[in-house]
Amino acid sequence: MTFEPALRGNRAALLAAKEKGDVEAIDTIVIGRDVLELVSSAMYIDPMTVYREYVQNAADAIDDARQKGMLGREDAGKVTIDIDAASRSIRIRDNGIGVSNAEFSRKMTALGASGKRGTNSRGFRGVGRLAGLGYAQELIFRSRTSDDIMVAELSWDCRKLKALLRQDDGDIESLIRSVATLRKRPAGDYPEHFFEVELRGVIRIRSDKLMSPAVVEDYLGQVAPVPFSPEFSFSGQLREALAPVVQLGELEIFVDGKEQPIYRPHRDTIVQENGKPIHFDRLSITEISGMDGDPAAIVWILHHEYEGALPASIGIKGLRLRAGNVQVGESNLLEDLFPEPRFNSWSVGEIHVIDRKITPNGRRDHFEQNAHYINLINQLSPAAREIAKLCRTSSIKRKWLREADLHRQQIQQAIEVIEQGVISVDQRTKLSATTEENFSRVRKALSNPVFDADDVKPHGRVLDELKIRYESLHPVAEPLGPVTGLDEGERKAFSRFCELVYECSPNAAAAKSLIDKMLSRINSA
């Protein structure tokens, strides 16, 4: 037996270890003050995410209040948003469990040290509350629990913070102490338990969207955990499917003192800017399984006529992802699932993620990329392909219906010209032959396999009525029957003139109208 291969292996391992060097302890770890900027204003690019982050935290606090019996089953979770244009301030208050005086300072100054990680809470990274630092001159938090006598308040001087961040790097703890001020206030008129954030001196940015109540309502109606409208007939069916597995946490959010809370923008019928209504007539709900066999998501899709891309202004276009009943990312996040990305904007639906292994990323503009998320996307692909098929089928239907309608209009115009009685027998024979061909083309268009019986019934009835009307015309009637004031020579000349008008006019309807006026003048002379 020889040991040479083993000895050579040991020598190689020792040599590799020596080349790596000896392990030494790390003396100092420095966390610079720029971290504060990275987890606040640099992380949240869209100013409107300020509202999403604070409303998301409010939903978690209200869920906690319900679990601890502070809010009953019938008590609404409420969020009020007051926007004061004169002072350029925003105040967002919820009736959740609140933060105790004892924990307030630690929680409000912590960075990325949330106690929510590993729970069912929507937020868990401990940075969302800092979203307002980049969009105001002063950021103030206030709260109390039902056990507190005083209201705790922590204010951040955002102007001073930005000035210090431009200076040399330094200790992040001393930076926070120099810009944050902690106070205790008498309870006064404050609620028994609440949390509120106030932004003072809101910066004017991006069309001043942060200060627009209408824009805030539209945004939160899409992304926040608010209920569907009572006017939406599918709301009960959706709630019945989602409530057992999705932490809905539906909130009543009131903006600027309005009596009616914000609802989701979905309705049975939505009128577009061009005045054409979109009717939603069918709902499909499916469940997607995770890699371990447990439910990973609930998918619902609202179907309509699929006549084209839906306008962004109605706030519902696209398949959208939600976690904890809060939207993740934008409406175009899943457009790559479709064979043609444009078909995403034709669709309406949501994917409610319930698998806790599928987690939103820090900015909540996407999900963390892992095997569980990829499994979800793979299972969503058939639904996207089915929507694309519906879109294409609808497009083909509209093409053939336009074809049928064009020939139907030509039939209509031909019948009216023949009924007018001004063209010669020869011209009438030619027009009749063209009309017969148009009847044939309409029937061919309506017989396309993409149509079902209900699609073609109304068009078939119109065609039958035109056929009866056409066949009732006398096949060899003399022209100019309506003209009574012309002799035979004048009639022939006028008939030839009318034929030339029809031949030279690019618009048969306009030509007929002109000839009708001339006939009226001749007969009244």
C-alpha cells in the first residue's frame, strides 16, 4: 500500500492555507453618518412613498391594537391625513396601539432594528419611518399608548441634518443626537392611544404632489390597504376569497377632512377620458402553490372587452403585486410575463403574496429575488398568456367587425342611392352587383371562427333588415321617378349629371345629400 497520494494532498492543503494567511481579529468597524441618508431620502425616490410607508406602519399598529383588544371587531382602523397648504405641513395620525413613552426614544432613533422581523407585519426593516427626512424641513413623531400619561415627541431637524451630512464623516450616534430632540408633552386633547407623524415645511418637488389631496387619494387608493367600493359588485366575492388567507388590514383613510374614506378605484363600469365606458363582467380567482405545497399567492383577474390599453388615469391597469394588502412596485412590474409586454396594460388584476418566503425588498419596489419568487413568477406565466390570447382574439374580432361594418355601410349607401331614383338602369345594375358582393363579404366576415353566436346576432339582424329592404326595390325601375318638373331629355341629362357627381365625389353620403337638395329644389319649382 502506498501513502504518496495522501501525503501530496496534505502538503497541498497546508500550502493553500499558508497562502491565505493567518486569521486576525478586526479592530474597528465604522458606520458612517451617510448611512442615515442612504436609508432615508436616498432609498425613497418617489416622494409619494412617504404616504405608503406611514400608512403601512399604521396598518401594523392597528392590527396590534386589535390583537390586544384595544380595538373591537366592529371598530374601524382609522388614519387621518391633514394637508395644510398655508404652512406646507402634513399630519398623518392613526388609532393604532401606539409606541410607549419608555420605548419611544429607542424606536424612533433606531436604524434598521425593527422588532417586526419574523412576524406577519408588513414592514420589518425599521427604516420606513425615516422616509420623510428628505422631503421636509422638520419631521416630528408623536405617540402614546393607553398606559402612558404623557405624549412622547421626537423631532428631526432635517435642514440641519442635510448640512451636517455635507461635512466630514463622523459618528452617526452623535449626528442623530445633534439633529433629533426628544420631549414629553401633556396628553391634552390627544387620543388615548395613537401614533402620528408630522412633516413641516414640505419641500416643493415633482408638481408638488405631496401637497395635493386629490393626488394623495388617488395614490393611496391604489397602493394602501383600503376596502373596495360598495359600488363594485365583485367586492364581496373578492373579500370572501382573500380574507381567510390575506392579512387585509383594511383601513378607513380620510384625507383633508373628507367625510368619505378612500376606496379602491375598481368599479363595474369605468368611463375613459374619451367617453367610452369599460364594462367589467367576469372575475376569475386562482390559488398558486409554493415550493413546499402551501399556498403562495391568491390571484384575481377582472375581465372586460379587451379593446386596448387601459389609461393610467383610472388607476387599475396592469397585473399588480401586493404583500400584506399593500402594493409592491408599479403597475408595469409584471409586463415581462406577457408574450407582448403591452398586453399588461390591457389587463386588470392582483397577485396577493401570502408566502412569507417571498419578501418585498427594502424600497418595496420589487421582491427579493429567490427561488420562491421565481416559482411564483413561473406559475403566473400561463395566466399572462391567457390574457394575451384574449387580447389577440379581441383584436381579431374588432378587425373583422370593422370589415363587416365597412361593407354594411356600402350596402346602406347603395340602397339609398337606388331609392333616390336618379341613376340609370345600367348604373343601377352595376351598383346592384357590387351590393350583392358586399352582402357576401359581410357574411364571410361574420362567419369567422373567432365569433360566437352572441357576437354576431345584432349584426346579423341588421344585415337581414338591409337584405329585405334591398330586395323590395324594383329591379328595372326607370330613373328619376321622384322628378316631376323635367321633360324626358332633361331627365336624362340630369341623370347623367347625378352619376358624375357620385363618380367624382370621394364621399357617397355627401353626394347623395347634395342630390337630395337639388331634387327638392327641382320638385318645388
